[in-house]
Amino acid sequence: MSNYKKWVNDDINKMVQNWNNEEEIFRTKIRLENNKFKTWKVKKIRRRKIIINGNDFEYKLGVYIDKNTRKSFTYYHNNELKRIGKNKYYYKDIYNQFSKQIWARRKCNEQKLIPKYVLDYHLKIGNLSYDFKNSKNNFDTNNLVQIHIDDTYIKENLGHKKVKRCLRNVFLIDKNNQIHTLIFKENYKNLTFICSKIKEFFGHNFDVRKIKISGDGAKFINTISQNLGVKRYYDLYHFKKYLFNVFGYTRTKNKQNYNFLRYFGIENLYEILNNFLEKLDFLSVILILKNIINFLKNTKTYAKKLKEIKSFLRFFIQNEKYIFNTFLRENYHGGRAEIYINHIIKTPIYKRFSLFNWKNYKNLIQLKSQKISFDFY
């Protein structure tokens, strides 16, 4: 045993011995001399075990009966023991291990670490709390800021039942790639509230020319961009995914598209349409789709495909302005909503066979991304 370890154990032994001495002094002297305690009769001496620094120790507490009320109780004769209460582990060890984020493993615990369920219990009752650094002050709102918006779903543990919840996530990124995240759970449908919180973050005199919104085709994103008065972009990942699902194929995916295009004698319509889009020739894209629709109207072979292409054309025309902004690529850094959803939200909270309450979800998300600042609503 090293000298330091021996000195620490000696100090702990002295501390526990002092507790026991204080208990004996109170029971045999103070209790008898002080009128406040004269009605207290000794019932028994309770011995409790406590683990301090990984080692077992035993201390004494007096159990008394009040002669007047006939009630029995355990008396904690100093503040240290009051803090410990019925806990098996010393509160300073609990705090030190939690603050260093060291978790005990199930298979081996050679370091005699405090089990995680003990730390979770103290988190739940409020003895412990996570202290997250707020990097919001590093966010530069005076330069180009891009906003990415997308929804994801979680199952929340309410104790007696589990409930599916929608999280509406707003990721704000400045020119230095600093990220601030607004996560709306209770008010995710209240677009006025969401807009007010975004404005609150920027300050009400923000420059709308320096802010851009990117997202999929959800109508609520259009509403938010109009409310803020900022330029709207269609998330490139979601758009190209939709385009590929309708017209693209590989050796293993969308074989029905391959058969359909062979019928037309076209090798790869996805690439053809994508090339026109990159050249900002949206009119050619619309004309090609209309010609295909007119041709398919005369055949019943591809009725399902006809419906798909009609739906895509309708979607394309409705969102043409936002898609054009995206392919124009003017100070647009691409759609990152899906990436941020996976890395910032899903990765820390989706664990096999695990279900958390909302407080734990928030802690897990913030623990995983401590360089990112968060606001939860």
C-alpha cells in the first residue's frame, strides 16, 4: 500500500471513530445533562455500514424512545451523518465520481466504483445535477447563419406508460460552424412560439439577408420562413432521395424503375433530370415529366408509376422556388438536418432495450455534444 493510500485510510478511520465517540458522548453525557433530551430513553444502538473510498466502515447511531410521546426514532448526532442518512455510500465519493463521469461496469469493478443506479437515484431526487457549459455566447449572429429544421420521434417513459413524442429540432449554424439547437417537445405545433424563440435568440433587429432556412417539403417550414422573412432552401438530401426513389435505380434498389425506364428506352432518367437541375434548367425538367405523364395516360401497364410521377411533378412545382435556391448554391452550405438529427439527437438516446424519461433524454443529448448549446421547450 502506498503512503498516500495509507494516509487517506488513516484519516477515514479517524473520522468514523470520531462519529462513534460523539455518539457515546451524547448518549452518556449530553442527553442526561441537557433538559431538552431528558425524556429520551435509550432503546438500542444501531450499527450501520458505509462504504468510503471503496472500503467498508461501521458507525453507531442511537435509537431512542420519547417517554412523553412513546415514539421511537434514530438520532443523527452531527451534520455529516444527517447528510449521509441511510445511504450506503459516502456523499463526497458520490459527488466526486459523478463529477468525473466515471461509471462502474457490470462485469468487473476492481476500482470499487459506486454503481450507476446509485448515481441515477441521486440524480432523480435532486442531490446531483449535470453542469453543462453554455457555448451560446460564442455564437456569431452578425454574419451568415443557416437554420436547419426537421422532426424526429422518441418514446418517452412516463413511469406507468410509454408515449410517442415528436421533437421539432431547429439547428442554427454560424459561419464558424458553432451550433445552437432549439428542441421543441411540448410546443412543437405552435409555430408562432417557435418563431418567437428563434427571433429571441437572434435579437429582434436581426438582418434577414444573413439568415437562410433549410428543410424538407414540410409546410410548417414554409410558414416559419415566411414569419421570419428569410430565404428558404429545400434540403438537398431529402430532395435527391425523393428524385431517386421515383426515377433512380441500382443493381439492388428500385428494380421496378429499371424495368420502367427500359420500356421507354432511357438508360438513367435520374441522371438526366439531375443534370438539368444542376444547370438550373427547371423548365426542361417539367417538360420531360409532362411528356412522360401524357405518354403513360394511354397505357395501363404503369398506372402506379403514373400516379407517382404526377405526385412528384405537383410537389416539384409547389416547391420550385425553394429547390431553385438550393441548386443556385448562393451562400448555401447544403442540407445538414438529417446529419444533425442522427449525430446530435439519435446517437446518444437510442440504446437497445432502453427507455428514458424526458429529463434523462435531455441529459444524454447534452452529455454527448457538450460543445453545442441547447434550449429545450
